[in-house]
Amino acid sequence: MFRTFAIFLPLALSAGLASAQETDPAATGLPEACKTAAGGMDHGMMAQPMQMPEGASASAMGYGKAMENMHGPMMTAMMIPDPDMAFACGMIPHHQGAIDMARTVQENGQDQEIKAMAQEMIDAQMKEIEELTTWIEAHAAQ
């Protein structure tokens, strides 16, 4: 399984990935303070949509969509000159990607133990997104 994923991932990333799983665009985006700190740049739409191989599983499509939605906002955050703000802003889409992947395993997985771990990860990542957003808002005002 891991070997298949390790081989599939670079191929999928280079080919581009459009999937059927929909994600709330606002959930994977950056706070306005992050976009402002990046000089108004928004790389959210720069990522090439990836084409999934015909017959790809729902989980492969979900994981791919989560990664696709994560990369643009993370690239925008990396353009922020302040390294503290860049880190805080970049971690939000990173954590949202983890949430989206955890939701994918909850929807498609079979093992109840991994689904429970996924829920714990969702809860932890949501808390961290809230903490990062609070920090960003406080520091953007300075």
C-alpha cells in the first residue's frame, strides 16, 4: 500500500488532480491578514488541477483534493517576509489539509480505530487553526 502511494503521489502531482470531493474553499484559504502580509499575492489558484487516473478510488481522489487545496495557500504564506507570520499563515492550510484527509478516511475507511484517530486529529487541528488565527489577527494589527 505505502509503495503504491509513494509511486502514485509523484505521478499524480506531476499530472494534475481534479476530483469529485468538494471542499469548502474558505476552509482551505488564508485569513485576509495573511494575504495582506504576502503583499496581496494569492497563489491559491496557481496550482494546476490534477487529473486522477480513470477508476481512481474515492479515497485517492479525496486525499489528492486535500493536497491540491493545501498547496496554493501554503505557497502564498511562504511569500510573507516576516518568518513568524509566514509560519503561522502556512500552518493553517497545512492543518486544513490534515483535516480534509482525516475526513476522507472517515468517509471511505473501514477500520474503526483509524477513524477514531482521524477524529482526534480533526479536533486537534481545528484547535490549532483557531490558535493560529487568533495569533495572526493580534500580530497583523501591530
